[in-house]
Amino acid sequence: MVSTLKSKPIYIKCYEATQNNSIKLRDTDWNALQLTVNAAYDNFTDRLFLLLYPAISRIELRICLLIKIGLPVSTISQLIFRTSSAVSMGRKQLYKKIFKKEGTPLELDTLIYEL
């Protein structure tokens, strides 16, 4: 699926935003990314929301969307204006939020890929 997503305008814009600091993703871009991911991955966010009910923050959702489309942590950090270590910590905290136990960022990534 990631290969199909790479041709989508929103994926291209995400990549371009990491290459050109003047390009910022707006709320409409994040909405487009969510719609694109949901179309490609059978309503991914619905399944994600079931795991994280009652709350998932905007940043947590964005991290999950970017993981789902296969972007590396360094790129995610650029797109959400956080350090790579903050993104990794966020991934670790999301895992704990879902499973109520400690986990690694890679364990969260695996879960996201499988959803």
C-alpha cells in the first residue's frame, strides 16, 4: 500500500515539506492524509480510535498516520515540529496508553502497521 500512497498528492506534500521549510502542513492537509490513509487501509483511524477510546490527541493521531504511511521518525519529527526523541517518547507513551504496560516505540510501530 505504501507504494500506492507515494503517488498521492498528500504523500508528496509530506515529503516536500521535509525538504522545504517554507512548506507547512495545514489542517486541511492533515485531513487529506487521514482520508487517504483510511481509503488505503480500510478505515485505519476507526480501528485506531477503538484502541485509544476515549481520547487520542491530535499529535498522537498525526504520529500514527505518519507511521502508517511508512515515514521514518526523523521525517515525522519534521512534520509535527518535535524532536526525534520526543516522537520516540510519544510512540512509547501511545503503546502504554493502549496496552497499559511499558513497550517500545518499535512495538507501537508494529501495531500500527498491522492495524
